[in-house]
Amino acid sequence: MQFNFRAVTISHKTAPIAVRELMALNHDQVNKLLLYFKEFGDVSEALILSTCNRTEIYYQAIGNKSKEIIKLIGIENGIEKIGKYQKYFVDIDNHQQSVQHLFHVAIGLEAQVVGDLQISNQVKRAYQSSADAGLAGPFLHRLMHTTFFTNKKVVQETTFRDGAASVSYVAADMVKDLAAEIINPNILILGVGEIGADVCRNLADAGLQNVFIANRTAHKAEKLAAECGFETIPFDEAVSQLSHTDVIISSIASEQPFISAKMVKNLNIQGHKYFFDLSVPRSIEDEVDELPGALLYNIDDIKSKANAALEKRMKAIPRVKEIIEESITEFSTWSSEMVVSPTINKLKDALEEIRQEEVARYLKGTDLQQAKMVDKLTKSIMQKIIKLPVLQLKAACKRGEAETLIDVLSDLFDLEKSPSDKQDKKSLSA
């Protein structure tokens, strides 16, 4: 059993968002590709991870299937000339490097915001899809559970996941805290660029409701609202919605402020109204913060909190990498031993067959007690005989020399011969 784990990936490190959006796969598309792999592809195990920052397909196969997989992504997304996007993909054709890359992605080292909290849940959902499709075998099961254990260890032993380390996370955390003080708060999100969309997803993960999205391009707002379970309002009605809103989050791209102090003053705020300006240039006038009942948080306020958390995470990276390497070493030992397990089982079967034949030949006419004693004795001898070859095989795995020893044992005991071949050999010798 030789493991040939590979990966083909496209991410924020290799492609702009416009290209990543073209290659993204929704839940139904992921299931469709997994079904194709199972029915037609020469792929024994597969994991498909598709988020706003990456689309990655990990697979176990005898040969490199990455070009075919990229073509399938193109077909699934209706892209006729997928070849022109080939340069944005990274083909990881090395087993060990693919394993390491998946660990780094699952833990958050490869995230756009280091230590991203969402990625571990996204990886778990991808794994569930693989398991449901019957494309998670012994290797992938063990690999995924090892990454989950490693992630837990990172959380327990480091500051890698402490605090919110992105503008969208900080904004969502602040909104969540404020919303806890308001009964059924209404939240309005203006603009769904990359930051605005991330805030929406983070608010959805926090379980917030009564969230409304307004965007100049309506279909983008509708798509995101469907994903998050929110509602949309026409962009030209956004200003009139302000009077009914407790929290306003603006990430509108505009040369001039979209929300003015005069506009907010005319709202006659009763109590408090919270404004978050995530735009550069700013989309909410600074003077809004001076009005009674209005509290304004701009991008600098939010970034300062994010930077503090990010600094703690960056300091934890060396220890995180150590934990990952420890886990990979342990996993590699297991996977190496899995390579020799078929040979070990064949050797055990071959020796057991010899034992049973000889015992049967010499126990004719003996009583039951003598038969039990001989059976017990010969089993004990066989266990001692096989112990050394097994230990030598496992040691050879760690040295990368298992194949030579497998060949020697196979030749000595005819381990590759089928049962019918062995029966024919017995007939000839008889």
C-alpha cells in the first residue's frame, strides 16, 4: 500500500480575488466533483476545500491528476478556456509536501489573516463531504483527525488563536458585544466588497439576526444574503433605513462620505446608534462622532485592535510549527507502517499456513489434550519467529528502506503468489 497524496491549489497567495471567485466551488459543485472522482476518476481518496480565499483539492492517486482536476473545475464553473488560468494554480506533486501544506492550511498558517478561526470549521465541513461521498479512506481519516488534534494542541499551548486579528473579525466582535446590550438590534451593512462580505459571514457565524445588506450591485448582495441567511434592501433605500437601524457598518468605496453628519443629525437619535466605517477613503464623516447618541468607530480604531492580536499570533508561529512537525512525524510513522502492513499480514498468513499443515500432519491419532498443547506451543513459536521480521520492517520504514526488505521477504515466502498458485505447487510436490 503506497500512499501518493497530492494537491492542486489556488489561493490569495497566487491569484487575485476576481480569479479566485471564478474558481470557487459551492457545496453542490463539491459533491458533484467528489461523485465524479468516485465513479470515473482514478482517485481513491479526496478532499475539496473551497473558501473565499482558496480552492484546493487534495487527492490520493497513482498518477498526477492535477491537470484533469483543473479542467473539471473549469467545466463546473462554465469556463471554456481554463488554460489561461493555469498559472494561478500550484501543483504539489510530492506526498510529504502535500501533507504539510494541508496541516498549515488547517491550522491557519496559510490564511490571509494568520490563525483564521474559520478555517478549521471549513476543513471539517470539507472532510464531512468526503466521508459522505465515500472518499475518505484509512489515510484521509487518520490525517484529518491528526490535524484536528494538532489544532486543539495549538489552541491549548499557544496564543496563536487569541483575539480577533482582522478588521472584519474585530468589527464583527464589536458588533456582537454591542448587540448583546440591545433588544433585537437591527444591523445594516452597506457595501459587500471583500471586507464587507467577511463581516457578513462573521456575523452569521455569531448567530446574529435582523441583518440587512445594501449594495450598489444588487445580485452580489442577494447572493451573500442567501449564503448568510440575511435580508437585502435596495441600495437607494439605504439612507431611509438608517432611522430604523441600531448598528451601521459601511465599507462603501467612494471618494466622498456616503453618510454625512447632517444626515445623521436629522435622524433625531433616541438612545444610541453605532457606526462602523471600514472604508478607505472614509465613507462616514468624522463629525458624526460628535453628535448626541452617535458613536463612530473608524478603520484606525479597529485596526489597532487587530494589529495587537496579530502581533501575539505572529510570536506564537515558531511553536505552532514545532507542534505541526511533531504531528507530521507521528503521522508519517503511522503511514510508513501502513505501507508494510500488507506484507506483514501476508507473512503471518504464510507462516500460519505452514504451521497448520505441519501440526495437522503430526497430530493424527493424538488425543484432544495433546492437540491443544501442540497448537499452543507452535503458535507461541510462530509469534517469536515473526517478531523480528516485523520489527525490522518497521525500522526499515523509518530509514526509507522498506521496499528492499519487502522484496526479500516476498521472494523467501512466495508472498505474492495467489492461493491457487500455492495449491498447484502442493499438487506438483505431492
